[in-house]
Amino acid sequence: MQSILTWLFAIYFFASSAVLVCVNAFICLLVAPFDPFRRAVHTFSCYWGYHYLQIDPFWRLTYNGLEQIDRHKKYVLIANHQSVADILVLYGLHRYYKWVSKAEIIKVPFIGCNMLLNQYIFLKRGNIKSIKEMMQICRDWLNKGASVMLFPEGTRSENGQLQSFRDGAFKLSIDCNVELIPIVINGTREMFGKGAKQINFKQNIDINVLPPVNPAQFDRSSGRMRAFVHELMAEELARMRGESASGPKFDQRPVATISGASTPI
């Protein structure tokens, strides 16, 4: 039964995407003269992407700390990465940002086209020239007032543990003097992890948005900032799972709590 449901979900995903990408293209043409940042296109993409998580009543999502992301400010947003479903989950934030994505996604039918409509940022992994271009495009968007969203692990975790972080997001935060917001996701690996053949249609997913991290406190050291945020997110992920985190402690760590009521979807 789970295999049949997975195929039905895949058919619906691509069939609906074929229609919705056309709708978004029309929106893009309609608002182009007065929406150069394509906020309307991204807003539609958020509803499009998130609605796939709403069609199954046994997927229960809880978002905590959404108020940490001020709609009127720009940020470097980062999240841990355990499943392709993380992308849909992060659309559920309903906040404006530009995705940083591996270039191969362009080839995915309808999805790649939508990413181009949104002016998202592409990266060829392992290509130094592409990495430099991606960093510059991110700086340009941040300087224009748009947030950017990255997975600092670079790829999905196979064992569910937080992998080491790459430096890009932290350099962007420091170079552009923009606060960085860590987002911790738990439950998507159990729903549809890396290498999985079938979707688990009964899963709780929790998303905790942590308070902004100010790059000024790290004396322009992206390495120190990276280590601090990695520990912060690892401890939060362990807490969400009821585990105990291990790792180095940092004396400069501020006391941070997630405020605001959770929103069950």
C-alpha cells in the first residue's frame, strides 16, 4: 500500500507542477513591471510547495519561532538537510528569500523552470568558479534587500546527524553584515530520507526557528561563527529528539530561547 501511495503522490506532484508552473509564469509576466525581486512569484511558490504537505492528514507539522524572521528585514537563512521534503517544509515558513540550489535541479521537469522564474541561485558543486559566482550573486541579493536560504551541510545527511558545515553562509553573513538565522528541522528523514524508495505517510515534523545570530560578535571570523552555529543547531536537534548533544562549548554563547506559540498545520 505504501508503494502505491508513493506512486500516486509522485504522479500528483508532477501533474500539478505542470499546471502550477504555468500559473506562476503568468504571475511573473503580470507583476514583472513593478516586482523586480519577484516576491509575488516566490509567494506563490511557497503556497505551491507547502500544499503538498497539507494533502496528508497524518503529516503533522509544527513551526516554532516564526516571529524570529522579521518580514521587513533581510537575513542569511540556513537549515539542516535530511530530505528533499525539507524544501517543501521551508516553503511553509512563508517568508521571502532566494534559494541557493545545486545546478542539477534545473533539469527536474517544471521545478527547474519555476526556480528560473524565481531567480533562484544555482551552484555547481565542486566547481570553484561556480562557487565564487554563487557567492557574488548572494551578496548582490543581500545588498538589494533580499534574504538567501542555504543548506550549509551541502547535501542530505544519511544518518540523521548534523554534518559539518561549509563556510559560505557564514562568510556571506559577515561580509554583508547581515544576521544569520538557524532553522532546525526534525522528522523529514523518517518521512523520506536519502536513498528511501517509499514515502512514510504518517510522520510528525518539527521546525524550530532559532533567534538571529549577529555576525559582529565573531570578530569577522567565519570559522568561529560556523563552529558556534553548528553547536547551537546540534544541541537544538538533540533536544528535539530527546537526546543529549555532545561537542565543544563556547563561552561567548548567548542565552537564546525560542519564543512564540507553536502553530500546528
